[in-house]
Amino acid sequence: MKLAWLTDPHLNFLDPKRRLQFYQTLPNDIDAIAISGDIAEANVLSLILHEMGDSFKKPIYFVLGNHDYYRGQIVEVRELVGLLTNNHPLLFWLNACDPITLDNEVLLVGVDGWADGRYGDYVNSYAVINDSRMITELFQQKILGRFQLLEKMQQLADEDAHGLYEKLCVAAKQNPRKIIVITHVPPFKEAARHEGKVSSDDYLPFFSSKVTGEVLTRFAIENPAIDILTLCGHTHDGCTYQALDNLTVRVGKAEYNQPYVQGTIDSETLVFMPK
């Protein structure tokens, strides 16, 4: 199976005509689409997901990024997306899916993932990130205090990371050769980059998820015969990081107002072909 990989398209920045033009740029020879988050914002997310499903006419396997929750509440967004994907045959929100078989002995799993403040220097960081203004639950905690916000960030990140480990363990019981993991936030600080360099200690707390990296590392060590490719975004700065012999992380590059396909991935070989 050949997957087209997208990340951080931020389609809410485009009018319907430009979105349609973008949909038409997908390669014709793909079998499915994988999206590692930041598709739109909460107020238009369902509309755009539905639009994508109807336009692509291919299975769409996706996770949500932080921007997908902007202008909304996490609980309500999850309920809406869960309902939408239950009723659209081509939309698969990986948070709500069991491991998906792509090819013989090749599985796909995913969770949204959240920055967890554990890398860098959260306590002394001067960085101000819009998440705590634009996502209701994070805004409520920020009002209470900086450490209440951190606690909420870590709660969200830990819940998704725990869910990812459970999905990986279920997948391992099927004896796959390869697993593709989709998540939004880079799981290692080495993969959280800005302008080609690892992000500063001020920004790392908001652009990496240490707990997700720990889960991936644990699973990779426990299952050395399984090759794991993790696809993510969030930083808008592309890179490839080889965390372990059997654990590769790819972060996609992105620009606002200029969505594009990162490339295609052969699920049998995990070979990535940039567009």
C-alpha cells in the first residue's frame, strides 16, 4: 500500500476554492492518506474533514493536532470527530481505532499526542504559546497558574502516550514486521527543531513530548524485530531522527497558507519518497 503523508496543512487558512485545488495535488497512484495533525481549527474541523473525505475518495487515517482544538473544548471536539468518523466510511481518527492492517504484517496505529513540558526549561521559559489562549481547558488552567497549566499539559500527554503503548501492545500480538505510528508532537527533543537546530530550552517544553518518546523507546526495545516508523509534525521544520535501530522518527515541514504533500510511503518497505 502506498500512503500519501500530510502534516499541518492548516486548511482553515484557505478558502474552499484553494482547498479544492490543494486536494487535487495528491498523487493519483496512492491507496490512502495519513495526516499527522493540525488539519484546521475546531469551528470548521468537521466541515473540512467531511470535505476531504468526499474529495479524496481514499481512506484518510488521521490524528488531531493542537490547532484542531483551537476555538473549542477538547471534550466537544473529540465527540464531534468521533461522531463524524463513525458516519463517514473513509475517515479514520486513529485515537478511536484499533491497529489497522495496511499490508501483510504491516500495521498502522496513532494518537493525537500533546507537548508535555518535560524537555527544555518550562519553569524559566519566556515562550508564550497560543494553546493556552485558544483551547478552553488549557486556558482555564493557565488562569489558575503556570504550574496548573503544566499539570494539564502533562495529563493530556500522559493519557495519549498510555493509549499509544496499549495500541502498540495489541499490534505486537499480530506479529507484524513493521508498524507505522502517527502522532502530532515530536517524541524526542532531537526531532523538535527550528531552522534546522534543536529548539531552545524556552520552546522545547511546548514542541516535544518526552512521555511519547519514552513509550516508543520502551516498545522498540521490547520488540527488536519490529521496525517502527513514527510520522509527526507540529514544529513546521522537517527532519529525520534515528532514535534506535528499529525506531525512526520523521517530522514534516509545513508553512501556513501553503499546504503540500510531504511525499509517499511504501507501507511494505517504509521507504519515504518526497514529493
